[in-house]
Amino acid sequence: SGLVTIDPGFKNTGSTESAITFLDGEKGILRYRGYSIEELAEKSTFLEVSYLLINGELPTAKELENFKSKITHHTLIHEDIKSILDGFPSNAHPMGVLSSLVSSLTAFYPESLDPNRSAEGVNLSILRILAKLPTMAAWAYKNEIGHPVNYPDNRLDYCSNFLKMMFALPTDDYKVDPVVASALDKLLILHADHEQNCSTSTVRLVGSSHASLYASISGGINALWGPLHGGANQAVIEMLEAIQADGGDVKKYMAKAKDKDDPFRLMGFGHRVYKNFDPRAKIIKKAADDVLAKLGINDPILEIAKGLEEVALSDPYFIERKLYPNVDFYSGIIYRAIGIPTSMFTVMFAIGRLPGWIAQWKEMRENGEPIGRPRQIYTGANLRPFVPMEKR
Ligand code: CMC
């Protein structure tokens, strides 16, 4: 139909009004609910930011305590979920496992399927998913390496508890390093929301059919998995390792990235909306330096990353196209430094992005937005008679 205009990849199509995240890609500005990402990364905590994104305002001390204690209360997951986990082969990528386990919550909490749930009912689903995602994520990792799972330790804060479930062995006396926990907390804040990106748009689109929060989040996790989106943090480290193994010649890889006949792209560079420095990349670069120094780690990969950045920023191809390092360029280096295995990088992104997905899903439902249903322009065959089998 002549009235439909097509905008592949929705490069210039707005899908919604939103009061959650402000982003100016030309200037490199990012704010959650009006607070700058720089200030939040420095002064806030991940659960406080989660409360802010989901409820619109910073919590009072009492509201935050209450929020945290409710989340802590729900960290255990149903034992039957363990048998679902056991059905996965070891080596299964933790992202696929995670989205499946999240989807399974619809079966354990069928009341979440009711599109007319009360606000308290919705809030309970929100607390449950915030509480259970780190447990499921750590279990997906334990499955991957074939180790027994750890149960949550509710004496610990959100990040410390996750780290303990990830790394404690049945026989050791695992102590969380506070430098590691606080680095993780900061990374999660930086990933917490990013307006209508691919996974968030997916969450909103799935939820627009009045599917449950868990089903919508599961869809978001799958969308995040791809290497052009959240999967980029894993792809960055794999790329840096490949460059290192190949002698560390960054210029050679720069030439590959510019060669249109070569599918290679410089992972961690470029962004649909940032045509300037991704403000999160600036914070992460500094954090990477701090964390490595505090932990006394000297990672040659960091030097390769810095070399690559330097060459790219002065290269006409990258300058013309306004390609700058994005959030994923340095995040993997911190994850590596704090012991997170490469296969879990995108899972870490999912844990960070969860409050954003929730806030966006909730906003869409509260605003009574219609079902998402884009149009198309048909380019296939005209009407033609059915061809019987013997004549094909
Ligand atoms: N390396 C080499 N060339 C690139 C790159 C790159 N990383 N990114 C973009 N380009 C080129 C692209 O080939 C195109 O060139 P031309 O105009 O000559 O055809 C031009 O720059 C515009 O790129 P595009 O693909 O049309 O831009 P897009 O908005 O569709 O894609 C992107 C954005 C992030 C998918 C893309 O920049 C990319 O693939 N980057 C690498 C993957 C990555 O780091 N993703 C993480 C994004 S941040 C985390 C998150 O998802 O939130």
C-alpha cells in the first residue's frame, strides 16, 4: 500500500514516548530519569538505580531497605528448575539456558500470565525476576562447567551474592573481594537502561500482546544475545585475543575492518545512536584502569585495546562515519579482570539491563500502549494458480 513507508532497522522511526532514559547521541549524553550516568555510576548502587528506573524516583533510605530485603527474600529458585537445568548439555551457552529458565517462570508462577493483574501482583513478578536472575545466571555457568550449583547466601548484597554463587566451590571458603563486587556493581549501573535498543524494543513488543513479564524478558535476553547487540562484549574479547595471538598488529585488523569485502567489523566500535563518544565507554575505560591497578593485574589485552582505539580515532574511515568505542569495548576487560569467563559476558549485560527492561515493560503497560504491529510492503509473486505436484 502506498501509504506505508519502510524504515529498515527503524533507524528513524519512534515507537513510543518514554519518561525513563534520555539519550543525546550527538553530544554523548545519557541520563536515567534525569540523573546523569556519570553521577549515578559514581554515587549510586545498582539496586538503587533499579528502583529509580522502575519507580521513577530515587528511594528514601526506608524504601531502599524494603526493596532490597524483598529482593533478598526471593533469591531462591524452585528446585524443579534445577531439573530443567540438568536437561541442558554441559557446554550449553549460558544465554540460551538463561532465557529458557526465565521463560520457565511462567509455569511456576502462572498467575503472572493474567494480563489484568493488580499492581501488587505485577510488583511481585518484578521483585521475583530481579531476585532470581542472578541465581539462574550463576547456575547456567555452573552447568556450563559441569559443577554443582550454589544456593544464594542472603547475608550478602546483590553483587557479592552473585559472585559467590558463581565462584564458590563446595570445599572452599570463598570470600568476595569488595573491589570486585563494587566494580561489578558499577558495570551493572552502566548497562541498566538504554531506551529503545533492540532487546528493550523486543521486551516491549512481546509485552504489547499482553504476554507476561517473564515471557517478555526471556525474549529480551534472546535479542541481547546477538553479536551486534549485547553479544559484542564477548566478541570484543575474542577479537582482542585473536589480535594478540596474531602478533598484536592492530593496523592489520584496522585494514580488515575498513575493507568492504571483508565481513570483519571492529567489535565494540560504532553505535546506532552515539555519533560521539559513548559516555559509558569513557567511564568504563577509567574503571578498567582502576580495577586492574587495584587487583594488580597487567593484562596485555588492555594495551591492544588502547592501541586499537588510538588508531581508530585518528583514521578517516572511522572519523567520517563517526565510529567511537561503545560500552562493550572496555567492559569485557573488567569482566576478565574480575574472573568472569567470556561465555558469561553477555549474561552480565542481561543482569545489568534487567531493571531497564522491567521499567520499559511497566511503562508500556501502564500507558495502555497498543499491540506492536509494523506494516510492510509486499514484493512477492502476484496471484497465480496452484501447480499440481506432477507439473512442478
Ligand atoms: N567496524 C567497521 N565498520 C563499521 C563498524 C565497525 N564496528 N560499525 C559501523 N561501520 C560502518 C558500516 O560498515 C557502515 O559503513 P558504510 O556507510 O560505508 O556502509 C557505517 O559504518 C554505518 O554502519 P551501520 O552498520 O549502517 O550502522 P548501524 O547503526 O546499522 O549499526 C552497530 C550499529 C552497533 C550494529 C555497528 O556499528 C556494529 O556492527 N558495531 C560492531 C558491533 C558492536 O560493537 N555492537 C555493540 C553496540 S553497543 C552495545 C549495545 O548493543 O547496546
